[in-house]
Amino acid sequence: MNKTTKARKYNSSKLQKLLDEVTPLEMEQTKVKMQLAARIEDFMRAKGWNKSQFAEKVVKNPSEITKWFSGTQNFTTDVLTEIAFALGVDLTALFGKKQVQVIYRKEIVVKTVVTQPTIVMTTPMSQGIDVYEYCLLASQGNNSQFTKYYQA
């Protein structure tokens, strides 16, 4: 079972002095090396290999693999090509971000039906009221012979 631990904040004047001496370029180089090492290890574990098995595949000593995974190794393009070949991936995959794998895809089709608007014209008689506002037939409603439906 893998147990993950959180990084602790550690304040030290000596450590801060050392970090202040590191240039932003050196920080970025170290970050890239560590990300590359982690990416190679992810590919190795995805294959189900341990360090010894991986060392056999790339024809290196297991101690050298340990150095690679420390994140301080400055890889040559030849070594990276050997690693990518052993892992069965493109060289660019070692530098790329993890690709999102689509496990389930569903197509949604939306159909619309256009209906012509209907205009209802009503006369005073269709409401059961004559022009003098007397109620003629309260139950007549819109079913009067004077009500016309027009389609635009």
C-alpha cells in the first residue's frame, strides 16, 4: 500500500542562503530533470516493472536507474532514446503532459422542430360580448364562428 506524506515547511537561515544563490535558470533545470525522472518512473510502473527489470530492459546497472530517478541526472538524447525505446513510447512522450484517456464517449444529437406561429384573431362576438359589452353567450369562448386561425 502506497503511503503519501505531505511536505513539511522547514525554515533554516542556512538553507535559505543556499536557495538564494540558485538562479532561476538552475531552478527550472532542476524542475525539468525531476519531472522527467518522475515521468520515466511512471512509464516504468505502468509496464509493471521494478527498477531491476527496467535496468535489464535498458541494459544498465540498477544503481544507475536509482540515479536517474533521483531527479538530478542530466540525460543525453541517446540515453533518452534508449529509455523511450525500452518503454515502447515516443521520445516526446517523456516530456509531454499526461494524456487524458477517454474511456467512454457518447454522441448527443439535438434535433429541433420549427413550427409555424399561429395567430388567433378574435372578434367581440367570439368572446360572447357584443359591441355594447352585454354578455351574449358566456360559454362560447374561442369556438365562435367569428374566430379565425391563421398560420404565418
